[in-house]
Amino acid sequence: MKEKLILGSKKEVVKEEDPWMKGNKEWKIRVGYRLAEDEERSCKACKYRIRIKYHGKSFNKCEKLGLSHSEATDIRLKCICNLYEKGESRVYDADYGYWIK
Ligand code: SF4
């Protein structure tokens, strides 16, 4: 967050977007991340998808986008991008720290 001084004393608070969040949004735009028309041809069926199991929940990430704890790198199974390649996704158990498949 940044404060901008206006007319000597009045301040306007300008909220800046987190650069990490912004970078991921830009990546998604660059690769044409969008809703898929067909479930068979979507992130769900892409070889770059990684399902991370953590504390009883599952998070879907993309190997091409990069992994982080942030929801900014979450992907939706019903979406697709131009980097799509058909294949089996991998599953990582973050509670125990090993690859299930
Ligand atoms: S490469 Fe594209 S289609 Fe494949 S998982 Fe990542 S975002 Fe989804």
C-alpha cells in the first residue's frame, strides 16, 4: 500500500497489487488460461497438473506456472491454457513430503 499526498495534508491511499499475484495473473493471460470447452481437454487431463494433498484438502497447481503456498498459483480443473498436453497428473502428499504418483 502506498500513500499519496494531495494538497499538502490530505492523503489518498493507493492500494498496489501484490507483485507475486500480478505476475501470476499476467502469466495466465499470456498462455491463454480460460474455461475449457471439454472436460477431456482441460487442466484436469493435463500432464502438467499437480494435485497437492495437504491437511485433508486438495490443491491443484500447474508445473508450468510454478508451485507456491499462495492461492495465486491455484488452477481450476475446468480451465485450459495453450500449454495443455494430454497426460496423467501427478499427486504430492505435502503432509508426509512424498510423491504418491
Ligand atoms: S499447462 Fe495449462 S492446461 Fe496444463 S495444467 Fe497448466 S494451466 Fe492447465
